[in-house]
Amino acid sequence: MIIDIKYIFKKILFWSVIMIIVLYLLFPFYWAVNSSLKSEAQLQMIPTTLVPRNPETMDFSPTLRNFAAVFKNKIFVKSILNSAIVAGSTTLLALIVGSFAAFALGKLAFRGKKPVLYLILAMTMFPQITVLSGLYAVITKFNLSARLSMVISYMIFTLPFTTWVLTSFFKELPKEIMQSAQVDGATPFQTFYLVLLPLTAPALVTTGLLAFIAAWNEYLFALTFTAIEPSARTIPVAIALFTGSVVRQVPYGEIMAAAVIVTVPVVILVFIFQRRIVQGLTAGSVKG
């Protein structure tokens, strides 16, 4: 009987903690959706409501006016295209260069491999602000476009991360696979491209998605490099510079609607590649 009480108590405690964590993580997203479905009058209601309600009748009354206003904003629509180009290019380049580097670090033997790995790990820890001013001076000197500048700057933090993670996956691949390919006459590049790279598909998807999300949400570099080229603004900058119809008005409803819209592509990517992501996150956790 004592054991049953302890078991039930642990179960209740466990699920209580899980519920608190889930509420803590999901509430900001719920509040963004809730605010995006409210009109200006509903956003000004005191006390605030957990769902959109008519200020007079208190009936449930959501509106899609904020979403319509966001899609009519040509700057926001163009910023989605800019973000897709910059984040997609950054992810593709990071995976191509990172997979080559990871193959060399994970499978080839050469002097100085460990110091290189530690240097790559150290680069993932540098705060962005430390390189911003120097990078801006270099980009201004060479007169690069804002989109190219963002791709180059995003590679600074996505490439070390991609290389570090992929290196561990290449290390886990059995040496016999590589040796068998070499016995069959494959060159090192053919062994990498045709044999080893397909086996790291879960890792490529996982690291690629994380790199895409990092580039999609980046704000500091984008704000700096698009200051002299407003047409290249990405989504975080465009949302931060939203203005209302009157002076000093902050359009909270439209900002929340834009935040919900730009979250959708990331959620769709996660649902599409969820099986690959799980495989990538759990690969190498069990050794046979």
C-alpha cells in the first residue's frame, strides 16, 4: 500500500512538472496567436482576455484584420523573400563546406587535427558583437551587397557549428565502409560523396535545419548591414521597424501576426523532416 502511494505520488509529480514545462514553453506562442487575432480595441482591454472578445458584449470575436494588413505590406512580403534567400544560401554553403571539413576531421589522419577541432569549438562560443565592427569595416571596404554580407557573416557562426556536429557523425561511421570503397577503387572524393555522405543524411538534415533557423531569426547583423540598403531587409528587421498608421503608434496586433506568419515555415520544415531529425539527434547514442 505504501509502495502504491509512493508510485502514484511520483507519477503526479512527474506529470505536474511536464505540464508546467509545456505551459511555460507554449504560452508565448499561444499569446502571440491570441494577440494577432485581436483588433486594436481588444488589445487595449483591461483586464486583458485570454481569447479575443468583443469589448461591449464579451462574445468570442476573433479577427483576421492584422494578417490582411501584414500581407498588404509590400516591405514585409519582400523581407520574406530576402530571408529565404539569405537563410537558404547560408544553410546550403554551411552544409557543403562543413561536410567536407567534417569528413577530413572525422576520417582522415593528419597532424594538428585536435587543435583544429578545439579552435572550431572555440569559434562557436564567440559572441557576435565582437566581430561585428571589424566585419562591417571589411564589407564596406569591398563594397559588398547587404544580402551577400549577411550570408558571409552568418557563415561565421553556422559553419563551426555544422562542422563540429558533422565531425562526430563521420567519426561514428565504421572504418570498414571506407576501406571497402577504397578496395573497390574509389577515390577519397568518391568515397566521401557516394558512400559516406548519404549515410549522414539524418545529421545533415538536423544541422541544416538548426543552421536555417539561426540564419532565419538573426537580427544584429541584418540590422547593421541593411541600414544602407533597406530593400534587403530580412524578416526580423522588417518586423522590428513596423510602424502604425499614426505617429508613435506601435501596431502590436500586426507585429504578432507577422511573428506567427514567419514561424509557420520553420514549423512546416520540422514536421516534414521530423523523422530525420530524431534519427540525427539519436545517432551514435547507442554503440553496438
